[in-house]
Amino acid sequence: EVRARKPSTGEHRRHASADADALIRAMAGEQADAAIAVRLNREGHRTGQGLEWTEGRVAAYRRTARIPAYAPAREDGAWLTMRDAAV
């Protein structure tokens, strides 16, 4: 009889590399998802499925990993709402 541990929900072998994760975390607060995707592809990183990174894939990865999105500073000097300031 062979016994093996059943993977938990969401646990699988297809995931981004630790280097890609670190790069996304480092750039997320300073760059838009499209710019992050360009850099990941330029450095040869691939998604867990072996695909190239796109803006949508970076955004999906960030949401899953609970990494906050980039929020550009307001240049017009307008007032922010409490909701906008909290983001």
C-alpha cells in the first residue's frame, strides 16, 4: 500500500519563483503592474505555468499574495477623500 499526503486547497507545484516574488514585492509600491511585467520578462522570469508575465498576471499574482497595488501620487494638488487616502 502506498500512502501520500493529499495537497491542501490551493497547494500545488505551479508557482512563481522566489526571485519573481521578491521582485514583485519590491516593485509593487513604486511601479505599475505593466512596468513590473516588462522587467520580469526582461530578466527571464516566468509564471508558475511557464508563461510570460502580463499586466493582468502581475495584478492577479499581487491579489493572491495580498501585495498592495501601486497608487500614483496625485500631481494636481486636489484633496483626497478618506477612502483614497487609505489606499
